[in-house]
Amino acid sequence: MRVIAGKRKGRRLKTPRGLTIRPTTDRVKEALFSILGSEVEGARVLDLYAGSGALGIEALSRGATHVTFVEADPLSIRLIRENLQACGLTDSVEVHVRRVETFLSRVADTLPPFRLVLADPPYRATEEVTRLAARFPPRLLEPRAIVAVEHDADFVPPPGFGPLARARTYRYGDSAVTLYRQEACSMVASAESA
């Protein structure tokens, strides 16, 4: 696995061994960041279920100003820190060693909002995605925030994520990424009032 683009392009990232963590493939990561485009530049990013930190590190390489990593697994936390160190990206980051649900219930009130939320829950954790979408604190999102959730291609993601509406799902083999946007909420409201 490597950093695809930006100031740390080509840097190799350490990845976990075993099946408990499924890192986002370079193909999916490249497609996701192509879709996000200029939204990453200058963004505060929240990387949930951060795994090796590859998504948040990609965001930093592409000009994000700050990334908050949230991960419960101690091995993954070590990988995140090693990857950040190897890429020279130890400034403008926070690493939280917590379950995502615990982080959202205990720490979220102390943080400023994010423009971009990246979530890659554990493999086949469909209930986790549904719970996260239903309980995500709206105050953590900037007014025009985007949430990107990676999931199995055969899973139908919830229609909303916090205050955001599902905008589009992109499929890549057995993986998919669903984007949620404020604009999608506005479009749905406009269509319903017409």
C-alpha cells in the first residue's frame, strides 16, 4: 500500500497482517480521492475505523490541514503512528485509541466540526454502519460536509448519515463507497416540496 498523490506521493505504508482488518485498496482509495477532488484541500478530516491510517494520511498528503484518527485496535494504532512518522506527518494530527461509538459519545463535544469524514468499518459490519449513520452527532459536521463510508458492495447503505442524505454509491468489485452530502438533503427537500 502506498500514498497515491500529493506531497507524500509514493510513500509506502505498513499494513496489518491477518483478516481482522481489511485495508482500503489503492484502487478504491485513488477513486475515492478523485471523486472528492478539491474538497480535501484545507479540510479538517475525521478518519473513523482508521486501520493503518491510509485514508487520513492520503488526505494529509493532498492538503488536508488536520486529521483526527479514531481506532480501537492497539496494533493498528501502532501502525498509524509508524506510518505518520515515516511520512513526516506527525503535526496537525490527533490519534484517539477508542471505539468509534465511545469516541462519538465522550469526545465529540470537545472538537471543532469536520469538512470530511472517512469511515471504513470492519469487514461485513453492516449493523455498525447503520448505527453509526443513525447516531452521528450533527455538530461534528461543517455546513457543507461530506461523509464517505466504505462497505461491502452487496450492502444497501442507510439513506441518511446524521443530518446528511445519501448522494451516490460507487462500486469497485466487492467493495463500495457511499457519499453523503448536505446538498443531497437540499435536493430531496426540494423534490418533496415540488
